[in-house]
Amino acid sequence: MIRVVLVDDEPPARRKLRRLLSTETDFKIVGEAGSGAEAVEILNSLQPDLVFLDIQLPDCSGFDVIESLNSRDWLSIVFVTAHDHFALKAFDVYAIDYILKPVEPTRFAQSLERVRGLMERGASKQLASRLSELVTTLRSNPAYARRLLVQENGRCFFIDVANIDWIEAVRNYACIHSGDKTHIVRSTLDALQAKLDPGLFRRINRSEIVNVDRIAEVRSWFHGDQKIVLKSGAELNWSRRYREPLEELEKA
């Protein structure tokens, strides 16, 4: 019996995987997780044979989950991704399987056959070794997002990151300010920061990220903090905890 854990922050996506696995007599779902932190805890505790792992989670990436595991020697991984083309190329090179969203039953069945074949040949350790090499490669060659997906009023669309003025965290959401529009997405600020080029976007306090190209002026403020004035006229607080020399902004 192949013991499986499902990791995806979207319950409908996990339900679909459960349904597709329900007819497979040699696969048994032993756990599920909706965040990276929960995934690490469950995987370390249960040590399943296989995980279907979403790449983009609310608190971290699927690669962060892999790196945080106590060991990867016992685990086979099938990545689930929507549009990470850089990762797909890496998967091809290192022969690690992946499934594109939305998951198609035929493609899913092919992935299960591949997992069966690897386990029958005892190739799990070789797969884990390639996985570690893949993670190292991806970390040394980061691919930053050029567009962010926004879902509003029943429709989905992309906004170019170059058009973003600043982003602020509001509970479990992030408000993306772009010109006279504000888009609300369900994401943590840390997750968005990881996607954005640090040469263009800087964290200025606990709850805000700013596009340095939108900065018009920096003013002294109280208690060592500073005020950032954007070209739009918006004023943001630049905490001394996150402050860097102004010369570093000139290089951005």
C-alpha cells in the first residue's frame, strides 16, 4: 500500500485529488495539509511514501517545505503547479514528475503509473537525490514573478508587477495598490515578497512592501523612522528596523 499525503491550500483541489485516488486500491490517503507549516509537521510525523505537493502555498513555497523536512530519503514527490514554467523545465531535466492545474484525470493516472514504476524499481532514493539537486538549482537561479494573478468579482486577471506602487498586509489578505486601483488577494506578505524581485521591491515595515521605482521622496520622521512619499502622493512609514542606506536604493 502506497501511503499518500495531499498538500494544497485550496480545499476543492484536495477534494479532486481525493476523488481521483478513491478508485486506486494500492494508494491510501493518510493525511492532508493546507499550508507549508502544516505540511512539514504532517510529513515529518507520518513519513508517507508519496506527497502531492502544491508549489505555491500561502505561507511558503513547496520547495521551502522540502527543504524544511528532517529527511527526504523516504519520500516520492509529485509537484502540482499552475504556471511555474521555470520549475517545469527543471522537472524535465531532473525527471521529477509534476501535474499542471487543473488536474486532468488522464495525466493524473500517468503520474500514478510513474510512481508505481519508481517504487517497484526501488528508485526512491535516486529520486530523493535528484530532488535535493533540483532544490539547490532553483535556489541559485530564482525566477521572480513578472505578473500577479488577481481574482475579483468572479473574474481572474493579471497585473504587471512594474505597475504596482505598494502592497500592504490586512489580516489574511494583501492589498495591492496600483495607480488609483486597489486589488485584494488572499496571500501573506511573506509569500508575495518571495515572488518579487528584491531589487525592485523592498520591505519597509512589518506590513508593507514598496516598489522603489515609485519612491519620490524620503523624509525624516520620529524615533529614527522615516517617511517615504510615493509619486502617487501616498505616504508610508519606513521603520528603522527595515531601513537600509539610501545608496542601496540608488542601486535598485
